[in-house]
Amino acid sequence: ELSWGKFRQAYLLELRKHSEDLAPLVERAEKERVTLLFSSTDERQNNAAVVKQFLDRRTGQYQEV
């Protein structure tokens, strides 16, 4: 089983590998609110949280908590 940290790192790496494919989503997130859906009981540690982090970094909205 992957720890949250390892999962997050691996998923971010995968998202970066597909940056070109995700460019339209990044562009949209720069202009308007984007809703990310997920199916997890954990609201903080899930794939949508990682995608949000990716988008926030790409759009300059990332803030370390």
C-alpha cells in the first residue's frame, strides 16, 4: 500500500508527464472555477486534491499550508 506522500508524488509526476494534454484544463482554471469530482471518503487525501495542487501550481495560485 502506498503512503499518501508517495501516492501524491507519483500522481504529480504522472500529471507533469501529461502537461500538454492537461493544458486546456490549466487554461480553463486560469479563467474560471473548475470543479473536480472524486470518489473517496477522505476529503483531504484523494486524487482530486492532487489535481488541484497541480492546477494551483500551474496557475500561480498554490499556497503552502
